[in-house]
Amino acid sequence: MKKKLIVIAILGLFTTGFFFFQSYRGTPIKETSYSHFVESVRNKSTDSVVFSERFIDYTIGENRYKTSRPSGEVDSLKEVKENKIYYTFSSESKPILTPVVILLFGIFLAVSTFIMWRLYCFFNRIMSNMKHMQNGPHFGSGSGMGGSSGPGDPFGGSKPSSPAESTSKFFEPEQSDVRFADIAGNEEAKEELEQIVDFLKSNKKYKKMGANLPKGAILYGPSGTGKTMFAKAIAGESGVPFMYVSGSEFVEMYVGVGAARVRDMFAKAREASPCVVFIDEIDAVGKKRSNSDKNSERDQTLNQILVEMDGFNSLGSDVIVIGATNRLETLDDALLRPGRFDKHVSVDLPDRDGRFKILDLCLKKLPLLEDDINVERLSKKTVGFSGADLTNVVNESALLAVKDELKKINQDCLERAIEKVAYGSEKKSRKQDEKELENTAWHESGHALLGLILDNNAKIDKITIIPRTKSLGHVSFLSEEKHSTKSQLLNSICISLGGRVGEEILAGDYTPGASSDIRSATRTARNMVTRWGMSSLGMLNLNNMEEGWKTHELSDDMLEKIDKEIRGIVDGEYDRAQKLLDMNKDCLKNLSELLLDKETLTGEEVEKLLDGALVNIDGYSVFFDKEEV
């Protein structure tokens, strides 16, 4: 509305200036000849005449005429006098500059009016913010929230709400379509949160035993594991008012606004008690405090949260705070202590059983699905997938079925969807030359052979050299063995370096294709040395970096020893990979040639080719379990 009024005012000023200019100009003047003037005077049709040094202006009725006056001419004046025509003298013609100046003045007036109005609004907003920060949050429907006009709006209308008012919103239970029955894969977390909901529903049995309602529960874990979904389930099943807000909504440029919003939010929650408050991404305001003044606004906001959760204001109120974060280690210790966040609920990546339940739950929602879906196999292929990834896999399978014009979603659609989520889409438009394809085949074959030799429980699902958006090829295993012991971690480093060794055996040279493998091997070796005490340096915590900041200083001598240990681990496993692949060079060659021929091999085809032909580091043949997956 304000913008429309401004535009109308400017257009009005321009229109007024235009009409004023036109009225100043008056009737347009027509240029004529001197003979026309003489003839009109003699005919007595001329009404008035204006003589100047060089021109004669005369009017005939409503028309105005102008003609040049010959030098030294005086006869026309005599004839005008004789015919009793009204005449006057003018020293010079009217300047054209005057209307231009008037028009420019009108434009200046419009622009200056607009600038003054904007400055008024700016200073008024600053004064309003300062007033709100001094007086704190306002409740009710008074002047701060009502519909009466105020100084913040010179054209009238409703006044903006206070910046100190919380942006949190109430979420009605019927708005949530998520229940605990819709969540699978994190049974321990579900059990903890179901107890909180049960306490809110029927608190008499808990109070009879002397139990108190937990002040808060913090949900932590990797992204995509279902923390927000758990909050939606609590909102749908608790049967009490549910308030939700993002941690970033408390962060403002004005010091004190965040703390005021926290006070406002908790005041509203206590009015609606019993109530659940959900703060998503709480690490935005709950990070550890420091002695620096750079984060004073965030520190004040955090201090207010601490007071509201476990202070004098919290006495006798049934308000429980649910927080969610991906980075628990960054939160302030005072926030995590009992009395504030009593329950720490880990929402981790699902294991094989959890993935099975999540996939089974998602697949049941598909209306058109083949009956012979092997969910157990799918759960083995999706190691490291989060709940969000698995949901995406099921959705991608439906998209692929529609793309292929299938009547139902089958096993192949689901397995192709897993590869698309994990490795990206196939790059069908990319044309690889024979040398690049051969190099990729030897690279992936090196990974596959070492995986089969070093990991007793490893079972290859697929090996391919078809390029995708995230890789030129890949080997996928069906394995649930976690690399947790020292020997298993060393084996994982050796397998990662198998691709580079395969390239060297082929041509005595190598490509940058092993960069991600080298990064993975280096990261594992560094953790073994600095965090897990798996080196000759002993059981010392030598990891001095946390969230990009140094936690403690290490001497130059110690840093040199750490680098030496890491290099020793990686070089040792590289030598072991070379030795193993040299011992199985014929198998490496045969597998690479078969992969070049077919581009994609299944686990059964690989085992049929290599069964009994592979040898381990001790020279014993490697045989494969024939059990079907």
C-alpha cells in the first residue's frame, strides 16, 4: 500500500508540472509572412499586436501569429494606429528557460519528498527497536500488536510486531501425519521418546513413583537419520501444545533481541503448560562460550536459555524442551547437564536390521510392487545409508519404473536406485577411449581382488566400469563387517590403495583417479595415530584440532613423529597391496579383461572366475562360500 501511494504522489507531481508548463506556454504561435500581417491589419481582422525589435506578434481571434519585422520598418505601426488596433511594445521575447526550471524544481521536490520519507521511516524503526530492547517483549493486543496506526506507518495501518517477540509457532497435533509407528530403524531412540510422550499423557503413575518430567531431551546424530521426524511424532502423539522454532531464529544483529525472544517463547510455553518446545539446529545458539566479545549476542541468548530451562522461572512448570543437532560436541557443557537436557538420545545411522525395517516400511507404502522383493539383499547393499537415503532409494525406484514404463516396481529398479543414490547417475553421453576404460578396469579389479583376499566376510555384489557422476567405476560389496580392530583398519587401507597398484601393474604409471582412495587411507591412518592409539607413539590423544580450532599445542618434534607414523602405515599397506596383486597378477589380468568385455560383472561371475585361483599372503588358495544371498 505504501509503495502505491508513493508512485501516485510522484505521478501527481509530474502531471501537475506538465499541465503547468502547458498553461505557461499558452496557445501555440504560428509562423507567418510579413505580408500576412499587413493584410490582416488592413482588413482590421487583427485584435492585438506586440512589437519587438525583430519580431511582430499578433492575434486574430483565438490564433496567435508571429512574423519577422523588417529592419527599420515603421509603416506597420502607423497602419495599426490608423485602424485603431490595440498594440504594445516588448523589449525581448519570453525565455524558454523559465518553464524548464519549473519542471526541474517539480522533479526535485518529488525526489526530496521521497528521500525524507524514507529517512523518517529508517530513524523511526531504529528508535522503535531501541524502545523494545529496553522494555522487553510485549504481550496482548495493545499498541504493539493492534490495528491502530502509529508512528511506524505514516500512511496509517497496522503497526509491525516487536522484534523481541518470539518467532516460534504452535503446531497442532492434527497437523502432524507422523506417528511412532511410521518410524523404524532407531528402536532405542523411539523407546526413550515414547516414554516422554507417555509421561505427558498419563503422568499420575510416574508421579506416584516420585518421577519428575524430564526438563529436556537432546537428539543428536548424522543428518538424515530422523531427528525432525521424531519431533513430528511427538507432536502428533503427545496430545499437548507443541511449539517449534529454529535455533537460527534467535540470532539477530541487535544485541539482546535473541534473549528477549527466548523469554517470550518460554513465557508462551508456560501459559500453555504442559507444553513441548522443539528447537531444531540448536547448535546455532548453543555453542560453547568463549572469552571473546565477538559472539556476545549468541552468548546472551544461550545464557537466557540456561536460565529458562533450569532457573527460578522454571519452577512448577511442565515445559519440556526437545533439541536437535548434528554436532553434539560443539554444545556448551552447561546446556547438556542434567536438569536441562536430562536425556541424550542418539539417532545414529541404522544397522542392517534397522535398514531392513526402514526399507520394509517404505516399500509397504508403494501401491504397485512385485511380490519377490529381496529386502534382505537390499539392506546389505545399503551399508552407511541414512533413513533419508533409504527413503530416497524407494522414491527413485518408483521414478525408474515409470521411466521404463513398467507395470510394477521390481528388484532391478530398487538395485539401480541404490547405485544412483550412492554413485550418481550414469553418464551415458560420456565416451571413453580404450586406454581410459582399460585403466579403470585394472583399477576396480585391484580393489575387488584385495577385498576378496583380505576380508573373509566380503562378498562382491557388482563391479562396473560404467562412468557415473561421482566416479568412473565402482565395486560394491555385500559385507556387514565393521572395520573396528587394528588389523581390519589396516586391511581397509590396503584395499583402498589396491586401485592405484592395479594401474601401476598395467602401465607402470597412474592417473589422479585414486585421489579419493588416498584421502580415505590417509584419514584412517591419521585417526589410528592421533585418536585411537594404534601406533608406536602409544595411547595418546594427539588430535589437537576440533571444529577447525586448535584444542592444544603439539611440539614440532611430536608433529614430525605423527607424520612419520602416518606415512609408515600408508607406505606399509601400499607395499602389501603390491605384493598381493603381484602374487595374483594372472587373476588381475583375467578379471580386467572380462570386465572390459562385459563392462559390468555380478558377484557370482567374479567368484566363478576366481574361485580357487586367488592366493593370500601366505600362499594359500582362497575359496568362496556358495551360500546364496
